[in-house]
Amino acid sequence: MDIDKLETFLIVAKDGSFRAAAQKRFLSPRAVSKQMNHIEAELGVKLFEREKNRTKLTSYGNDFIVTAQDIVNSYKTAVTKIKTRNAVQEEYLKSGISSPSQATIWQTALTDFLSKNPNINVEIQQENGRRLLNLVNEMALDFCISPYYGTHEMGKIFPNLKRIDLYTGTFYIGISKLNPLSQQKSISFTQLQNLKLLYYTPFISIHLKEIFLEKFSGLLREEQVEQINTLEQRNLMVAINKGFGLFPSILVDEEELQNPLINFLPISDDCNDFYSSAIWYNQQNNNPVLKKLVDEFSNR
């Protein structure tokens, strides 16, 4: 099955619009529609209910999202491995980030290292946290910078992965200044039962939702946790009191500057509010540049 068509399908599935997908893929809406027709013909089922201003997934379409994402991910992993083998003769690092905030951490953490090693060729890609750890585990990436939430033990899932915590802190709850609760010195999840927890990820993934439900078990209901596809939209919805967000304390100063309508309060509940932004790498990866990077951070 054609990878380009599958990537287009995933965009349509996320945005619910052929026109939006056309803009992102630099295609005409007619071309997008034609691609989706080809996939439906190949599968022999109807993936979409086409309406005038919106496209809805059928039950077959919803089921096909996971398969399509797996195929695209496997293809990208294979391509990355091939490129890695071709780059053996040069100094290189293939890295990943899980969000824009981790991009800021990436720059802050690696500034000194890259200043000392200006000839290293560095590549960066963005994926969801679980996907990044898979890529590092398979050595398709040398390392990633992604949060550690202090929940289930990653060592049991990825025994070859090691973690170096760069910055540690806790989660704060971000709540609109329009909400009277924002005037408190701290806040409890029990005070927020009528508000949605809005979390950001641009990917078709419930990984972060599962983490929050495990991390704050008994304090959050599954139907209370809702994904938002853009960081700007999530922050705006919190600002106008349409929900609340979880923000790492290590980034609160930056968030306060960018979001003047949001107050950031420590969590008063007795719960696991730990947060870390960490470097993850595979200890079996023999890339000498990675070893140099790990040695530098291990000695800090």
C-alpha cells in the first residue's frame, strides 16, 4: 500500500477534512479524494462518510487508523536505519523530541556539547514519547529527549534503554485566571471534577492519556481527559476556562510569559506529581559520538 496515501489518510482522519489535508500535503482536495478512493478500493470497504463541510470516519476507518500508523512508522524506521548505515563514515547523531517544550530543553541541554563539537551532523525528528523510545531501542535514533513521568518502569519494557535526567521537578496545574480557583496557593484534582484535563499531542495516540490516568489514578476519570491537537489551542482553551492543563514546573516561568491568562498552581493531593525531562539512549548503541555525549552528561 502506498505510504504517501496512508500519510494523507492519517491527516484526514485527524483533521476530519479533505481540504485541510490537501493544504498540509500541498495537493488539491480532488487529489486527496482520489487517494482516499484508491485506499477504499484496495481494502474493499468504505472508510469515510463524506458530508458537505466535513468528512467522518466509518467504523472501518476508525479501525484502520492503528494499522495505517503502524505501516507508516515501520517504513520510517526502515528508512532511518538505511540512512544511518550510509552515514557511518561521518560524525552524526540522530535524535528525537516529543514536543515543542522538549525542543527548548534540547537546545538548552546540548548548547555546550555542540559548541565543543561543531562538526557533528545532527538530525532531529518529532514523534510521540512511546514511538521515540521504540526508535531509540531499535537504534534507528541515537537518543531522544522526552519526559519521564515516574510511572511504570520503562526498564521492563525496554531493558536496553538508559535514562539521564536533565531537569527534574513536579507537575503544576494550569488554570484560567477567570476561574476563582486560580486565586488559591495550591489546587486539588477533586476541585476540578467539572473541568476537562486538556493534553496536547499532534499524533493519533492515547499514550499520554494512559500515562496521566495511571499517574493520577483515582483522581481523574477517563472521560475527563481530552486530547488537543495543537499546543496553542490547548493553552487558549485553558486560558478561557474550557479546561485545565498539566505543566512541568521546570517550564512554568516560560509558560507564564506566553500565557498571561493562566495561573500555575502546585497540586495539593498526595499523588505522584514527579516530572523529568531526560535523555534516553540504548546502552548497546556503539556510535562513538553518542558515547561522547553520554559521557559529558554523566559527568555533570
